[in-house]
Amino acid sequence: MPCAFLLIEPSVWQSFKGELYYPPNYNSEGFIHLSYNHQLTWAANKFYAKAEGVLALEINLDALGPFVQEEPASSMGLFPHLHCGLPVKTIVTVHQGSRNAEGQWVFESV
């Protein structure tokens, strides 16, 4: 099962109660930014460097079919972008990020 990850602050995820998640920037961006495993720590440290906490929602890509498109977004290659809301039922696991000795985000359970 191919997977990708959505990075999200714990308080945002804990307050969400629906079945279809849209991040605040969805209307302006038109998609949801996801990361593959090899891009996860890079994205967390780039976009959540100052956050108090970060979660990585592991998503089953097979369940999303053609709504996921790979598109260039940085020097890290092609990133998966979800061109619809994220159905909660496609989330396989939630991983908690932690800071290493250098203060960088890591996801030891991924």
C-alpha cells in the first residue's frame, strides 16, 4: 500500500471533528500538500520549524486514486498533491513528531 503524509499541528487535528478534512489554505492553493516518506522530515523542518508540535498523518494513497497527482514543489523532487478533501477513513496511522538533539523534527515511528 503506497502511503504519503499530511503534516498538521496537533491542536488543529484534535479540534477537527468531520469526515473530510480541508486545510485553511485549500481554497487558495486548490490542493492539499502531502509528502512521501523521504520528504517528511525536510517538509516538517521547513514548514513547521517554529511549531510547538507536529503530526504526520499517514494516508493510504490507493484509497484516493486519481485525486493524487505528483507535482514538482522544490529541490526534493515530485510531491504528492491531493486535489480534493482528505477523507478521514484513508488515514492509516498518526505519527507524533519529536525534536532530536539538534532541535530538528524527526518521526521515529515512520
